[in-house]
Amino acid sequence: MASNFKLGLIINPVAGMGGKVGLHGTDNDLAQIAISHGAEKISFDRAQRTISMLVTEQDNIDFYSPSGVMGGELLEMLGINFFEIDLNENLDFNKTNHLHTQNTALKMLDHKVDVIIFAGGDGTARDVFTAVGSKVPILGIPSGVKMRSGVFANYPEHAAMIILDALAAAQDGKNFELTNADVLDASIDSKEYSNSQFFGSARTFKAPNRITNPKVNSHSNQDVALMELAAHLSKNLEPDRLYLFGPGQSAKAILSNLGSSFANQDQSGVDAYYAGEIIGQDLSEKAILDLLSRFDDKRKFQAPVLYLGVIGGQGFLLGRGNQQLSYEVISKIGVGNIYVLANSGKINQIVPSRLYVDFGDAVHFKIFSDYIKVHVAIDRTLVCKVLSSGVQSNQ
């Protein structure tokens, strides 16, 4: 009789909390700052969306997890029995750190788990990889602010589907397909949104339409066309309109063309511009909503415009590194007032041409139409299909 599929579960309880409040992660002391700003818990709900799809297979899966906030609490809530990874301490929600993640992953190796699935961001991926290297495949439930590594499922539901496929293969006596994927992270102090540091090559599942590619940096002749577009847009900003600029080089290139005083904007945040001045930098979700309310009088102001880039390689439009641009924010701006611009090389790397939107809540689906234009040069656009979390999770 074949043994059960062994799955290790690790939840970073503070992962993703910095997104909507305008922080760029929860590493070091940023978790406490996020909590003080009223940040909401993210990773537990995201992990629940994944693990709840595995409940019917619990007789065929042996779950391994620490008790409490790092996984056991969720498994108990779902009625799933599990083997406890003993960390020799009771962990509070905001008292966990990278060492707890690493120690948990190391102990899972002792139990010879088939895969470690974790809810977190790039920092958590780095910690798990530091502990296990390429000894066991790892799979990320997307829950962080920064998710540039190539080990994350597009959506929590995709992570469950990957595990179910692996389980089916194991039950049939087959090997599930694995591949190497880059583990990346960016310094929390970095002003360069596009910079990523390579930590190593992890083993993960080969699931092209369910796992994001690692974020890539593009430096090509196609940048020239994008810079020309940015310069053109900067010359046509209207004085009675509020402009918002999302994270990344593409959107911030417009600001850089306005003059030297705008050239050194932090690329990792959302900035606001009105009547020739920067009126907000590195804005949180609440600050953006407050600004939109302030400029809501259509007798005085034209409709706001959001300039938005695309995460190269991954194909994410919203939900990766720009969580402050939430469903509520996008609803208030209006999809018709979003101007997407990107290096054409970035878009051509995404095969098939699809952009992902992940607001993190299963009720937020149909705000976008099926397709969106991406501007890659003056008078040149590409059309990409838009996939939202949970809507077409089997693709």
C-alpha cells in the first residue's frame, strides 16, 4: 500500500500586511509598523483558500505544520488532522520571524515531506529556500507584498490545483514534473523597484499557467520607444486633472520627464501629481482614497488618471507590489481611466499574452473587461487578455 502524500504547511502570519498601507514588505520592524497603521491580516485567508480545496483529500495527504499561527490554527479550523512541527515555544501573531520559518522548514526535511507549501512573499520564499535548498520542492501561496520569485502560484486556488495534480500523479505511481526557479528578493530600502537580488535556484512544480515566472529586468532598444512614450505623455498632462503613478520604471518615467525635481521619485510606491506638483508620495490605500474623494467634484476637476506598469515576466497588472491600488481604489478611478504602459519586450515574454489581476477577495471579479490595451510606444498598443483571481483559475 502506497504511503500518503506528505505536505508541509508554513504560514507567515504577517506576510502581505504592508501592501495596502504603503509599506513594501513586513521584514524586520515593518510588521509592527504595518499593524500600527491598521493593516489587515492577509496570509491566513490566502492559505485558507488553498487548503480548503484539499480538505476532501485529507485521507490521502499527511499534513505537517507548527501549531498556532504558522499553520496549525488553520488546519484545526478546517478539521484537518496534522503532524505537529514542534518549535518549542508558543508563537504570537506578531512575534514570528525568519528563524521560525527556517527552523520549521528544516524540521520538515526530517519528516521527508514531498513538498513545502508556504503562505508569504519573497522574504518567506528566501527563508524556506535558505533552510531546504533544492532538497524538496517548494510552492508559494501568494500572500506577500513582493512576489518576484518563480515559486509562487498565480492565485491561492492555483496552488491547490498544483498539489491535487501532484497527488494524482503520486497515486498513479508517476513522478510529478519539477523545474528550477529563481528565488529573488529586493532590499526593503531599495528605491529601484525593478532591482531584484538572486538568492538561488529552488525546485518547484512545472505548471506554466499556474506559477508566475520570476520578475525580469529589461534593458533593450524597446526601452527607447517606452521612454519616448513617457516623454510624450508628460507633455500632455492637464492642470485640472489628478494623476496617479503606480510603482515601477514605466509609470515613473513620465514623472522623470517633467524635470530634475521629479527624476528621483521612489519607484516602489504610488505617487500623486496635480497642477505641476507632487502632492503625495508613497501613498497608502487610505491616502489614495482620500485624494480621490478630494478631487471628486466633476465641476472643478476632470476624472483622475492612473498610469500603471506591468511586472515583466510575471504579467501581473495588479496585486503584486501595488496592493495599495485595491479593488476600492480601482473602482473609484474607473477602469476606463487606467493607462497601462510597458516595454514591448516585457509583454512579448508573457506567452500567451495575458495579464493577471489579484485583489485577494473572491467577490471582486468583473471590474475589468476581458481585454485591455497596453501602450508600448507612441501610437502603438498591444491587446492582452485579463484574468482575475478565481474567475478562470483552471487556466
